[in-house]
Amino acid sequence: MKREQQLFLFQRILKDRAANTVMKILTFISLLTLVIMGGGLLYKSSAILSARGVWDLITGTEWSPLSGQFGFWPFILSSIYVTILAVLIGVPISLLAALYLTENAKAWVKKAVFPVLDILAGIPSVVYGLWGTLIIVPWIADRFAPHFVEYSSGYTLLAGGIVLSVMIIPLLVSLFVEMFLTIPSDLKDASASLGATRWQTSRLVVIRKASPGIIAAIVLSVSKAFGETLAVLMVCGNMVGIPHSLFDSAYPLSALIANNYGEMLSLPMYESALMFAALIMFVIIFVFNVIARTVLQRVEKKFKL
Amino acid sequence: MKFKFIEEKIFDLLMILSTFAVFGFCASIIWTILKTGFGPLTWEMITSLPGGGFYLGKEGGILNAIAGSLMIVLSSAFLGLIISIPIVFYINVYRKRSSRLSYFTRLSFDVLFGIPSIVYGAFAFTIMIFFGLKTSLLGGIIVITLLIIPIFVRSMDEVAKSVSKDLLDATYSLGATRLESCKVVLRQIAPGIATATLLSVGRAIGDAAGVLFTAGFTDNIPTSLDQPAATLPLSVFFQLSSPIPEVRERAYAAALLLTIIVLLLSLTGRILTSRFSKNRIK
């Protein structure tokens, strides 16, 4: 081989090796992000953790930063209630819509619905919040709540739940549709040949067969709803206290962090307390996501024959 | 009539109603934004900075927020691309797609994707305090870059996964190094990257919770990295909490503008996918 050729080959291999190293470093750093994030939040909240203890913080109901009382229970409960409500409203709608789209729908409906889901998924959180304050909140205050309670401002747990449910619908429907399409049509045909109606087939074959995926999708949507900030901040009312009914105001963790970022540096422990709130969210969402993704990947593998 | 047929009818109806509800929600949101935002949206609002007494309803516009959002999102998209493209190639070309490292990388990006932006904001805020930074354009860029990388990696990985292994083998058999094979793969996934970029930018520009902590808010266009920067979503949010109707109307207009930008980006993304996927080797 000529010298020039050798040099050229050497250069190419060198470039390849160099690229390998750079990419490897980038990938490992990115893998570390989660660890650094969790670690950073833990470090920041260590001040309040060592002063109060995890259990006291989580189960405490008293919240007054001025006197150094930090009880997160009302916020955690608000977050959980809003999320559960969003799932209770969003999942049945998404499940039925996805079944309709995969089993019954005419071609034009299918064609029309995906751009709509795209739009719903793309609309920014603050715009959902705006829609919530203009449409959902007055509707609850003037139309819905008067049937049940004497007075409600409309800025309630229910408003948060409804807005969140609309926000998780696009995610749920597209995941459900994807999953239902993986169900082999032989199974459905077999069920139909035994005299099952379409709904019976859907309920007993399609949903049952897709259940691991359905659960994983719900878990994903839970973590999305749990972390959503601006939209819930705008419609939930944000009054500290455990909500006792749908028409009570709620104050989720994410809203707590977003509302108080400005003043948190002025009070002792306040910053640490808010970082603890972020840490709670991080941990919950981390666990939920790992479970959901692992299940989804299993499902994906199983059906890729 | 048998029970199962009644049941069938009921659920058929419920399914149609649910699908109708999805359309209805979308229509309601778009209609609300259009109805409230179209009137107050003027050329002056898009092209001028907030004047004196802007937040009392006097003249001025939201150019500060538009410029701030664009600066943050464009820089973040650029930085994000530089970081995420090598990662995608690493787990798809340099490593076997099914290797343990690739699996963990995917899983961790999936999880990062799920972490809400408020947590990113809080985390980036702690980093900024650590380095002694104040709320600034730089802070906003940092947090949006962190936020955008998982979106980039996930969507590009989806595309890169679909490049057939035969194609890679063919390049190797011609004596290409892995880096040179990456170039071939890049050709194949370029439309995918373009779509991913547009969709991620759309998501990033609408994100408010992350920049709330880190970018701050200002009436001016930032001229250097350490000045605070206004952003469109926050502009909507702040003006909406005003008791003055004129200011709230401007929030509606800003929301309409934001929605238009996001939808345009996503529409362009879709068109790109369908237009430029001709050269794909399946």
C-alpha cells in the first residue's frame, strides 16, 4: 500500500475513534442527568429534611412559611385528587374513542381525528389554562356547581380535573389506538364467530388482551397530569387546605412551586421546602415512568413477531 | 331483544359520543382562543415593545416576549441538536440497538421526557444559584435545552430505529467506518430530524413552567446572555392575572399568537414528513 493511502486510512480510523469517544461521553453524561437531577434536588432539600424529618413534612397539614411550618399533605393530596379526577374523566373517553377509531369508525373520521389529536397535544399549557378560566370555570360556577352546593367560585378541584383530562386525552388515545392495532384480527374473528357482539369482543378480547399496555398508558398519563403546572395553577384556586369536595379549591404541588418561586429566597428554609416539593414530584414521576416504560417495552417486544 | 344487543347499542352510542367529545374539546379550545384573541391582536402588538403604562392598559406590544421566546428556543434547539444527534447515532450505529447500554439510554430518556418542566425549572434554578447566575436569557436557554434534549432524542431515535440493518451492513461491506455509515444514516433520517426539530421547538416555545424560575421577565429585548428575558407563555400568564380588561385582552391575543406559532410549527413538521420521505430506503 502506498504511503498516502495508508495515511488516508489512518485518518479515517482516527476520526471514527474520536467520534466514538465524543459520542460515548455525551451519552454517559446524559445518562447521568437523572442522577444529578435527583441528587441536586435531594441536596437542596437536605436542610429542611434534617430539620423536620421526611414523615413530618409529608404528613404535616400546617403550612405557614413565615413561622417555619411546612406541611405538604394538603398539596400532595390536592395533586393526587386532581390527577385521579383527570384520569377518571379522561380514560373512559379515550378508551371508548380509541375503540371506536380502531373497530367501528369510517375512514374519514380516522383521517380527521389524528390532526385533531396533534393539535390537542401541541396546544401549550398556558392556553389550556386560559381556556379553563374562560370556559370551564364559569361553567362550574354558574351551571354545574349550583346543583350541588350553594356557592362555588368555579376555581376548583373539578376545574383542574377537567382541564387536565383534556390535556391527557391526546396521549391516551394515540397510545390506546397503537395498542389496539397490535391485537391480531384472528382473535377478534374467533370471538365474532362465537356470536359475540362487537362490544363484547372489544370488552372481552381487545381490552383484556391489551390490558398491560392500557395500564402502562394510564400510568404515563398519570405522571403527565401530576406534573402539569400552569394550566392547573390557573384554574385550581390555590388555597391552602385539604379539599373536601369537588367544589373546593385545590393547591397542587406544582402550583405551589410555581407560585412561590419569587419570594422563596427571602425566608429561611423556604427554598429548601420548595425544592423538597420538586423532589417529591421527581421521585413519584420517576417511579411511575420507569414502571410504565418497562411494561410498554415488554408489550412492544411481545407483539413484534 | 337480547341484553347483549342493547348493551351493544349503548356502547356504540357512548363510543361515538366520546369521539365527538374529543373533537368538541378541540373545537371549543380553538374557538375560545380565536374569539377572544382575534379582536385585540393588532400589528402594533406584534411589532412594539411595552410602552409606559402598558400593564395598565396603555399602548405597547409584546415584542419583548416574542423576541425572548425566539432567542431562547432557537438557541436551545441548536444546542439540543448538537448534543442529541451524536447520542442517537451512538445508540443506533456505534452500539447495537439491542445492547444493554442502548436500552438504558432509551429508558432514561423516556423518563427524562416524563419529568415535568417545573421540576426542570427548579433543578436548573439550583444549578444557576450554584454558579451564581441570576434569572437571565442564559438560564432560560439552559433549562429549555435540558427540556428539549429528551424530546429530540426520543423522536429521532424512533426514526433512526426504522433504518434497516441491511443498509448499515451494506455500508460496512464497502469498507466504510462507522462514522461514514452515520452519514448514510443521516441522509435517511434527515426528514425525521427536521420534523422532530419542529415538533420539539413547538413544545419548547409553549413551555412556561421551566422558564418561570430561570429566564425572569422584562420589558426589553435582552442584548446579552446575562439579562433577563421575557417569554410568550409567561406574558400570557402575567397579563391574564391583571384586573384591567384591556390587559387581559392582550393576554388573549398573545395566547392566540402563541397557539398560531405552535400549530404552524407542527403543521410544517407534518408536511415535511410526507414530502421528504420519498428517498427513504425501506
